[in-house]
Amino acid sequence: MAVTMHDVAHRAGVSIKTVSNVVNQYPHVRPETRRRVEEAIAELGYRLNTTARNLRQGRTGMIGLALPELSLPYFAELADSVMRAAEARGVVVLIEQTGAQRDRELQALDSSHRRLTDGLLFSPLALEPEETERLEVDYPMVLLGERMFGPVDHVTMANVEAARAATLHLVERGCRRIATIGAHPGETMGSARLRFDGYRKALAEAGLPFDPDLVGDAGLWHRSTGAEAMTRLLDAGVELDGVFGMNDALALGALHVLHTRGVAVPHDVAVMGFDDVDDARYSEPLLSTIDPGREQIATTAVDLLLERIAGSQVPPRRVVADFEIVARESCLLGRTVH
Amino acid sequence: MAVTMHDVAHRAGVSIKTVSNVVNQYPHVRPETRRRVEEAIAELGYRLNTTARNLRQGRTGMIGLALPELSLPYFAELADSVMRAAEARGVVVLIEQTGAQRDRELQALDSSHRRLTDGLLFSPLALEPEETERLEVDYPMVLLGERMFGPVDHVTMANVEAARAATLHLVERGCRRIATIGAHPGETMGSARLRFDGYRKALAEAGLPFDPDLVGDAGLWHRSTGAEAMTRLLDAGVELDGVFGMNDALALGALHVLHTRGVAVPHDVAVMGFDDVDDARYSEPLLSTIDPGREQIATTAVDLLLERIAGSQVPPRRVVADFEIVARESCLLGRTVH
DNA sequence: CTGTTAGCGCCTTCAC
DNA sequence: GTGAAGGCGCTAACAG
């Protein structure tokens, strides 16, 4: 069977408690004793039994991460960041996919995984704002994303501000007819609505008129839907010199179409995305975009959750991550007609 | 504190063992007793403590999945399939990223996660074939991918055969000058080499000459590198009427360039990818590709691993998944000059 | 600084 | 068909 602390203690000629002290970095152990124990550990190939520790301590050392889909680049990269942040703090992440389906999101709140984790990072996409009471669960939880505002900690992007900044960035580069792609008409919250609001805000501030003809709807935020929306705009003959894609996939789809149609980017049309997904570093031309602070979101969310797990009872907090404009080729300066 | 079996037993007026029997679907429980226990469970909101069960049973009910990166679409979708397969079998998946770095791959073999999992599904990308002895670990493991052939169970794609089939598919559609993109010159194993071998095999069978000018190298298998390779081929003025991308990202990058250059797909050039990634369903035109049997790979790998965990001592097995040609628009028939 | 004791919540063994 | 006892490997509390 597996080597236990008992075996190590026996071998090192100490008690089991001393072994525990060494393993747990308890400071008051005589160096000589510590050495003997460490030697025994090495010789026996001992490895701590996490399950036993967890049972004893009443925690599992794991946190859950429930997200729509790993195959959506933003979430894959978010998962990456969360795992890194968690690792740095000594906890392990258990990922769960909800497929952005309402019932599976509800299920995640009550799945068997909840018995295996000390808390949950929850990124819902389908739950409705009216269902916030479902978020009143009896375990620590931190919400990610824009979707809900229940009585729990919440880490979110500066959607409005960042979209505004992206649009203004295009204005500063000389754009006067700026289209946006990815709108969800009728939506009252959620990223599409918030980013659209930021876009309009920027136009207003810049003294540019809002033109509904410059708005490209796109339900799913994929390359293909971005390409379709861009195609519709071009086919409609709308005059434009800038495009703000509400995420990078949409913007990349738009870039693709512009290329195909012989529209020079950034010379004729400048393009901004949103998310700073890995792909944006590999496009032609390189896509300018918004870094929404994914790292910060991940580390903050993990920290808030760990505080709750540690027993913090402060009122629900709301953290908005810092964003940054990532200026690349697709909206280089110097494109303006002087 | 949490509700325990003891509480339930007390409430139902039975012993703790009876509760355990009910919870574990033990058949010989009087219906009346079962009902009483189930009632008590519901009333108290009892949930089994998995940690305690795991400690007692000496297993964790979790399996590890170590893969290069979730942000690579193929692996994100593989993770998805593995999680589904595992769920159906009542086990939970713990994902770990290695970044395709040799040291982190080695680390994964010995990380703290190993104490939390009953076994490991390991998909290395950087380890060298000479290092197969590192795979002789003291826990159940199943290898995924082409990279290594150590003394462990291995589930792999039919790389050579599928690449051959993809290339022949282009031949059947009338292609005579078929380029391939994604080659890794000098590689002796790994997907790039195997798929290249399949490509050459198909050419030979079809009686077509192999022309080194039709081979586009690409170290990383991204859209951008695919686009670059395609650009180099076109710029070199090589005559071609078909392209086999060694994965979908490469093929999608090539599609993009062909579009930009005004080359009609599939009319002038037919294109095949490999992997059947989600994106292939959203491109313009839709990308024909190879479904390498990801679902089958996932379910088989999970099954093999669970057999090992259950104690199976049979010699290492090697399973090659079935593949399928997914014919979409990018290589439609009727493009041939008759 | 180190040893002893007593469980964490569950399942297995063996009675009854 | 059900109950009682013991222990999985570890750590918290308290001695010494």
C-alpha cells in the first residue's frame, strides 16, 4: 500500500506529528529532526494524502469554474488565467462546462462537483436577471461576467468604458464614420448592450452623429457572424472608415471580409476588436483591440473567492477590472486624409 | 456543520449502515426503511461527503487530463469530449495545462494533482521519444496523441491513413497538383510527419508525382502560419489545384489567403483540413476536413484508464480511432475541368 | 520542540 | 435485512 506518515515517522524515529510538522512547514522543528524526516520521506517516496488532509480540514482545496464553453477562445484563456492564479495560491481548479444553456447553468449550481469544491467561480451566459435568487447558494461563490447582479461578489470588465475607449481610439485615428458589429437589438444588459452603450457614448462625446445604418447585428460572436455583418454593411453601400467589433472574433471576421473586398486596413478602414484573444496576435494585419484585464479578473476572482472560503462575511463586492488599449496594425495612425 | 449520515440515521431511526446502504443503492433494503431514510435525507438536505468516501475507498473519483493548451481548439474540444465521457462514467476530470513545454510535461507526471486523481490521461507534445522511460509511473496512465510510444496504453488517431484519405479525396475531385501545408522537415514522428507520410502515400497511389515545391512548412499550426505558407506557395508561382492543410487552422489560414488573392475555392483550388474543429463549420466556404474520431478517442481513453484504475494488468494496448471524411464546400465535386 | 489522543465522515466486516 | 465496531491518513488540541 501507499506510504503513510506513520511509516515515515517510524523510519525517522520520530512521532507522526513531527512528520506532519515538517510536511506543513511548521517553523519550530529542530533542523536535525527536519533533516532526518526529509530523508525518510525521500527514501520511502512518501507523498501526502490530500484526501485525508481534506477530510480532516473540512475543505477540498479545490474551487470550481463553471463557464459556457472551453471552445470559445475567451473562456479558454480565462480558464488558463484562473488555473494559474489558483495554482499560485495553492488551490486546484475543477472546470465544468454549461454550454451556455440555462438548465445546465442551474445544474452547475447544484452538481456533485459542489461537494468536491470549496467554492465556485460562476460565469453564466443564459440565466436571466430575474433569476438572481438562484444565486443565493450556501457555499462561497464569485460571479464572472456581466450577466447577473445577484447578492454575491462579482468581477466584471469595464465594458462600457472600454468600448467607449476603443471607439474614441478610432476617432483619434481620424475615423468619422465608425461602424460597430455584434449588436443584440433589444438586449437590456449583457456585454452586447454594454459595449454598444460605450460605442454610442464615444460618438456623442466626439460630436459624431449616431447612424443606425452603421450598426451590424450579430447574435453569436463568431468570425463567421462578424464576416456576415461586415458583408451586409458593405453590400448596403454604407460609407464607413472605421469598425469596432464587439469582440475579436467578430473583428477578425470583419477584417477577413474587408481584405477580400479589397478594402485596405488600416488605410481605408481602421478596425478595433475587444478581448485581446491570442488570435489577434496572428492576424493580417495584426488586430488592435482591448485587453479587458483577463489576468486581473482571474486573480481578483480567485482572491475574492478564497476570502469567502476563509469565512469573510463582508457585503457582496463588485470589482471592475482595468482595461487597456492594445494598438496594433489594424488602426495605425497616419491613415487619415490630411 | 454539515449534515452527516449519522444525522440522517438518527432522524430516520435507523443505523448509519442502513443510510449507507440506501445511498449506495444496496438492493437488500426493505422498501419501507428505504422510504424513511430517503425522507430524512430530503428533510435534512443531506449530501454525501465525497472526500470521506474517497478516503475510505482509497480512490478520489477523479482523473487527470494533462494537455498542451486549452486555447488550442483541438484540445479544448478534446477536453470537452473527455469531460462528457467521464461524466457518463461517474468520474470527474481535472485539467492541467503543460504549455507544450518539456519541463512542464515532466512536471505534470509528478505534480500534486497526481495525489488527487486516480489516473492520468496524458497528451504530451514536447517530450522526446527517447524519454519514454519517464512514462513508467506508478499510477494508471493512458497516452493520447502521436508523440510517444512508451510502455503504456495509447489512444491515437489514424494519422497516416486519414491524411492519405484526405489527399485521395482531393484527387477524386480532380486535383492533380496538390500542395500540403504544415510540414515539419526533419521530424521523425509526431503528427506532422505522419500526416505528411499519408499525403505522399496518396500521391504515390494516385500515380501523381511528389513535388517538393508543393510542400509548405509551418512550425506552429495556427491560422497565421497557414496563411504565410499559402502566401509563399502562391508567391513562388507554383501551380496548384488542391491544398491539404495538416490541421484546420492551417487550412483556414490558407482559405483566407486564397480568398484574398482572388483564387476561387473550390473552383480553382480545393481545400481539405484535418481535425473537424468547430471553426470549420463557420468558414466561407465551409471547410472540408477529417473527423479524426475525437469522441471515440475520448471515450476509449477514459475506458482504458478506468480499466487500469480498476486493476487491469493486461499488456499495454494501442487503439487507433476511426476517422471520417467530412465533405463540405471547400472541395465540392464539379470543380474539375472536363 | 515533540508526543499523545481523538476524531473528520464514510464504508467494510462481522455479528445478529 | 440491519446494527456495532474499527479504521482509511491526516491534523487540531493539548500535554509534556
